[in-house]
Amino acid sequence: MPDIADGESVEFKGSAAQPYILRNVGGVYSCTCPAWRNQSVAIEQRTCKHLRKYRGEEAEKERLGSALPQKPAAKKTAEGDEEETAAGPPILLAQTWTNDADLAGWWMSEKLDGVRAYWDGKQFLSRQGNLYHAPDWFAEQLPPVPLDGELWLARKSFQRTVSIVRRQDKSEHWHEVSYLIFDAPAVEAVFEERIEYLRESLARCHAKHVQLHDQVQCRSVEHLREELARVEALGGEGLMLRQPGSKYEIGRSATLLKVKTFHDAEAWVVEHQPGAGRHKGRLGALGVELPDGTRFSVGTGFSDAQRDNPPPIGSTITFRYQELSDRGVPRFPSFVRLRAESSPGHPPGGSAPREEPISRSDMPTMAKRYFEFADDKSSKFWEIDVAGTNVTVRYGRIGAAGQTQTKSFADEAAARAHAAKLIGEKTDKGYAEKT
């Protein structure tokens, strides 16, 4: 790997328009990127992805001593590039399997629909470096070494998991949570040896909520597809594949692959949403509607020509997605094609043309929905009803009449969108729907 001589500097092209400057002054390495400048540690202990890429992970690890410090998390810029911002733990991130590699011999495990949690030996941290306030009893039997795992309840319980682990009151709801461990970042050994280390370490931990995540060796692509179908039939997200004999790397690595089944579906175009950044002045995303009335946006998968001349309002498109959210909204939708026989005014079901692309009177009415929330301090209910352009909310203590508020909107679509937003906010806070 190249290095920077004492007193010299080099340019390194990152996500910004101008290259960053890497310097070495008396063995203190620096970078002009925001991620290096904004770290709350001594300057001689700072690093960033640009220094790691230029000098190499091993050189930076040797310079800083043992494991690298917390690596800043990445966010997307307007141009779609990743830029490091807030500090997060030094974790391994997966790439997506694109059917171009034979995964026979790789280690296969279920992709958990939970919350990634890095145990630094004393506390749980999120990918962004935020603290999860776990009760003392939950963490007291964990070994004082870094662990990589997932806080998890059950399949299709992501929102419930989030609502529990993000609270700061260390509530009794943590009894619903398990910590499933799948790696030991600080152990300098290959994957199989790290798993054996975890198996021996956790054998001394008698807490039922702390478990080693199951790993099965993949025999063939057919075996992978069979296991993927089995997991998804049970409501799981997909699979994770780990390369045999691989070391624990910091950042996104081809030694860890995620495998999911994508589904195709059709939706009716109801809106052209303007673009921003390099897409300013043309299509940014399509607002679409499913046959059951669910609305969402499709913002990826378009060519430049399609953004300049998007599918017309009222036409039907085919889109691809990974799975449905708890509220029935497709996750990670991507445009595939305009349906060949589609013409403006034809909804996805192929019924007769509508007089207008968005006919509010034809939209289905949302049924009344009722939710409850209970913890150590309170037991509350929340109910929502959409009638035409009016959204009525009733809420209060369970067993009481509660309070009622009604809000009116310009049309039914706006009312339904507002109701969906409120329902999402409540479920994110831990409210569970009751029938």
C-alpha cells in the first residue's frame, strides 16, 4: 500500500467535487473531509475511510493500535454517493448477491428482521453509534469483548423491536427481546474459529435471551434457493452468506452477502413527483397506487429517457420490491417497465377507464382501525376512522371514553395519506393493532 512521507500531502478523490487532502505531519495523519474533522477524539487517534483506503486497513490498525476506532456511518449525497458523517461502531456490512458467484461451501444463516446491535464490551450501540438503553439484567452475562449481533423479537416484528430498544426507560418489554450473535469482531481469526470462540464463550452464559445465531454450510445454489424459500415462507427476510475462512473486515465487504427474493407487482400511476439534484426539471419519482388503495413512491430503476418522458398518469407499471412493510407498503420498489397494453385511465385490475387519472370517488374507504399501547406506566388506546375527506381520531386511557378530534382535507386522497402517516407514527411508537 502507498504511504505519505512525513511533511508531505496527497490528493484523494472522494464524493465531493474537489479532492480531499491527506497529510502526514510527524506521524499524525489527517484528512480534510468532514468525517475526520468532526471526530471527538485526539487528532492522532483519528482516521476516515479515505485514509483507510489510501494506506490500507492494516496500516491504519497498526498506527492506531488494535482495532480501528469507530467508523463514521455513511449517508447518500444528492448525487447518490456515500459520504461519512456521524461516528458508528467498526462493523462489517454486506453486499448483495447478484447470482454471479457460486456460494457452495459458504456459511448460510437467516437474515433477521431485527435491529443491528454492536456490543462493545460494556454497552449496545447502533450502526450510527447511538446507545441502546438495555436493562442491566439483559447485558450482565455478556462477555466483556466486542460482539456483533441483532436485537430480535420474531419474524415480521421489526417495528415492535424498534419501539422497545429505542426507549430510554429500560422497560420490562426487553423481556420480549433476544440478542442473536453472529460474529466476534475483535478476534483475529477466520470465521470458523470466531464462531467456535463464540460457542465456547456463550456456553458459560446461561441467559436464554442470548444465543449464537445458527449457521449452516451451503451445499449448492439449489440448496440456497430451497433454504431461501423455506425462510421466506415462514415470514423471514432472506439469507446471509459468509465466505469460509474470511476475516472480519470493517465496512462493506464481498465476504458477506445478503440474498433476498424480489417480487414483481403492478401499480397505477397517480402522480409525477419532481426531481432534485441532477434530476431537477424532470421526473424524480412516480406516485403509484395498488389495487387495494395503498399509495407509495417509486423513485429508482428509471433511465434518463424515462425520467424525461415518464409513464403517463393513469397508466400501469410493473415494479419490483423485496417485501411488504408492516403496513403493507412495498419496500425498496424499483421501476421495471410500463405495461405494454396499458393506457391512461386503466387501473391495475384492468377495469373500465376512468374519466380522470385520479378519481377520488372510486377510491376505497379506509375502515376504522383500533390500536393499543401498554407499558409499566400506562395503558392507552388510539382509534382512527376515515370517512370521505374527514379523519377522526379517538384516544385516551383504556377503559375510558377518551377524546375525539376530527380534521378535514381537500380530498379523500389527502385524508387517506394523512391517516396512513398517523398510523405509521403510532406503530413506530409501539402501538399494536387490535381487531
